[in-house]
Amino acid sequence: MRTAAAVLFSLLLISGRGPEPVPAATYTFGMSLMTGMNNDLFTLFEVKEFEGKVLEVHPITRGRFVQEAQGVIPSRANPAGINLFRKYQVDGCLLPPELDDGKRVVSDCGVFDELWKLRFWEYPFKLGDGGSAGQGWAESRTQPSSRQMLLLANYGFYRIQDMICGEDLFRLLHDVGDPEWVDNYRKGY
């Protein structure tokens, strides 16, 4: 005797519809403003998600992130191999238009050097040569103000230790390179 499930499966096959595909986990890029690998004042991740829930998080280096996000090397988070910096107009990670022939890539993005400023008033590490890394954008010494956290919430940062993923991450990278956005973040309007 056949089970009800087997009969239903047979009917679906006869009708030509077949069973519904099983949803699969997907990968994306993520970022946290918490100190990470190589003493960077942020951490980049490859994130495995399923139905909106994070299943796994693997830290990746800045260099690997840049290569994967440009589609230069294979990536589960960018399986189509498109230049995500171009897609989201992250100007700090693109070549100048006169040099961009579609074949050249950048080896690093200056926008990452600005990310610490979202969280700190001044650079938190002592520089070896006694120099200064400049002033940060946060309104308090070690974290953004409540007003600034409201701005960061637009990207998914509800607490300083949160991680943002996918499009939100690339929107933030784009905006960090926008002087008007930075001015609003620093001073408010």
C-alpha cells in the first residue's frame, strides 16, 4: 500500500508540476564595527543565511572582501561575480572613470580607512611614529551618540556590536564616501 505522500508526489509528477523546490541557504557579505582581524577597527564577514536568520559567520580579511566583492575571485557571497562596488556606487572602491576599462580592479578601498570614524571620536590606537590618524566622527569618545545610532539604524546597526549584511553594508560604504552624509553624521541638521 502506498502512502498519501507517495500518491500526492505521483499526482504532481503526472500533472507536470513536480514538487516545490526546497529553499536553500544563501551567502552574503557582512560587517561589524567591532575590532577584528589584523587590529582593524571593523570586521568583515561571509554570512550564511536561511529565511532571514544567520546560520554561520566567517570572518574574512579586507583584501579578500575587496577581491570577492569585485568578482575577481570566486565567492559564495557573490556567485555571479559582479562588481558589487560598481552596482552600489561605492566610489571609494572604483577606479576613476578615465582608467576604468572594465578589466582593471582595485587592490584596496580607501573607504575602509574611514569606518573607524563612525565609532570613535579619535583614533583609539597609539601610532608608532607619534603621528595622528585624524579626528573621528563620533560625538562621544568611544561610541556614536544616540542621534548617530539612529542614523546607523538605517543600515541595521541598532547596537554598536550588531552586524549589517548585504545591501545595507554596501549602502553604508557608499554613504561613508559622501561628504554630505558625513557632515550630517558629524554635526546633524
